[in-house]
Amino acid sequence: MTETTKRTGSCLCGSVRITAFNASNKVGACHCGMCRKWGGGPIMEIDCGTDVSFEGEENITVFNSSNWAERGFCKICGSHLFYRLKDTKQYMIPAGLFDDQEHLVFETQGFIDKKPSYYSFSNKTKDLTEAEIFEMYSAQ
């Protein structure tokens, strides 16, 4: 069962503050090419649902990265702030932005079939392929 909790955090420079009111305690890694291109490696994210607020919104730039999602970043320091699904407005927020990271559990790796061979996590996780991810989100 996934626990949810209110989590707060910020970008590197503090110009953007985040409050996620129903953040999961489960961390997922995404190995898709876009996430790796965006951050230089897999994104380690938390599903924060749709109830998310930002202070310093004037410092957020949103990039339309695909037909189904967009990515937000701080225009001052460049911190990656979120990956947001367009249809549902569901936020995936990098785990490292949150002030309190206790009780987080690394549970899932997405696009595992796209992961390059030069790294591998030792954690036991549920591994989903690209096809499984697309099937999961198109069924919603």
C-alpha cells in the first residue's frame, strides 16, 4: 500500500518552493531517453498526484516535451521541478527536491528496456518496460 503525505521542498536556489499535499512515499526511476537527456541520467521521482502548489511560479519555465507531458524547471538555477502529465495534471517530482526524504522506498523502474548498460541499481524493484508504461497510462 502506498502511503501519502504532505511534502515540501525547493529548487537549488530556493526561488521556487513546492508543496505536494498527497505525495507518495514510493520512488520510481525513469530510464526513458527523454528523462536521461533532461538530467544526464535516470530521474528519481515521486508521484505527487495533482494537489501540488508552487511559490515563486514566476521563476518556473515549462517545456512541452511530448504530446502527453511537459517538464518544469527553475529559470534561475535550472533545477528540474516536475514532469507533468497533460491530461490528468499528475505531477512526478524529483525526490531530491524534498526537504524530508526519510521513509522513501525505491520501488519501481520504468522504461527498463531503455536503460543503458553502463549502470545498474542493486535495489529489488518492480521493472516496467516502455510498452507496459504506455499501457498503464493509456488505460486511465
